[in-house]
Amino acid sequence: MSLITEAALRAMLKKETLSTLKIQKGDIVTPSARQFLRERGIALITDDSLDHIPKSDKSEAAPIKENHYKGFEPMETGIKPKFVSYYDGGFYEVKPEYMTHLRGNQLVFKDDPRILFRGKMDSIQALVLEIQYRLLDSKPALQSELKELLEVFRGLLRAEVLDEPIEIDKVIGLTDVEIREHSHYPKKYYDIEHFLPDVSMGIEIIELNRLRTYIRELELCALCAFKKGNDISRKDIIQLLNRLSSVAYIMMCRIRGQYYK
């Protein structure tokens, strides 16, 4: 059994021109090597696929259908690949354009739920920056809390990418328990009743409500990314996002209750 890589094919083509590549049954052709062959119109055939064809017709034999690619564990072959498929352990010498890094040299498709989650995380940081800019003339305390939220989102993304736990004691001065209390009982803490946003309430309420809804969407995106059957791999991330949407509502309540000085 032989291992046929893109690098080996490139070296081979420097010495000769090929229209077909004949391999032995059981040989392993890497995904990047198969892609390399397809791009150059080189047919991949197995050595025993021509045995039933008359000698006069062998030169015009149609390429056989490619075998399905089967992944393997790199450590079993002694190979240290540059890029590894997260899904089946197969490897690539050149990163395909339709794949991206999950962690280290592990590649996943760009529509993988975890990559979509990271994209949403990037978007919400951009949103917080936009809101900061729109509310530059707001109270310093509100600006400070928006800056804190931005740092929380950046830390959350870093923790997911590095596969580290995320632990935050307080957000806008409140613990996890206090966030639940303040968001459930605004009358007790800010002397206002629960309310629905209205255009008459001003730009600060409108922008913070937009942030609240985006965080809710991000929480659902995280659930899709980290749910496997009945198991959730990153409960800490999902819980924090749930609290952060409450934080956005609390900030709205603080504006309505004249909390910011």
C-alpha cells in the first residue's frame, strides 16, 4: 500500500506528462492529491481495472469511479500532516478554500456551526462598537458599561477559540444571581415597571434593545454550535450569553430609572 500526496504528484509531473494515474488497489490518495488531479484533468484508475479490457482498447479505457476517501489516524502511519480534517482524520497538504481552522491545524467546513458562531461573535463586537459611537454623548457611566460589554464579548470569543472555560464574576457591577434579580424586578431596583421599547424613549433605549435582540440570536447560534444530541459541550458560554441579554435589558431599565449620573 502506498500513500499518494499532492507533493509527490507535483514532483512526478516535473519529470513526465500524465493523462491518467494508475494506482494499486489499497493505495491511499490524499484529498488534496485528488483535487490536484481533477484540476489538471488527470484520470485516476486502479491497476486491476484494465484487466478485463482487450489490449487494443486499453489506451482508450474510461476512468473508473474514484473510491470513497477514507480517513485514518496520522499517528498510525507515522505522518505529521500540515492540515487535518476534524471530521474524519484525513489530511491536506494545502488548505482548501472551502475549509477553515477550528483549532490548531484542524480544519472544518466554513459553514460548520462553530464557525458560524464565531462569525456572529465578530458581528456583535462590531455592533457594540457602533452603539458606542452613536452614544458618544451619553453619560460616562453608560459608555463605561458598553466598553465593559465589548471586553466580555472579546474574552468569550477567545475562550471558545482556545477551548478554555469562561468565568466572569461580575458584569456592570452585578453577579450572576444579581443579574437575574435586577432583570426580573426592575421596580425594586430602579423604581420602574417592565416595559416594551418605544421610539419616544430615545436613541439609547433603541440601540440597547437592538443589542439585546442580537445577543438572544447569538445564544441560539451557540446552542446550535455546542449541542450534540442531549449534551451541551459549552454550557458556560450559553449561560453567559443568557445573562448578557439580561444585562442589556438592565441597562435599558437604568436609563429609564435615571440610574446613570
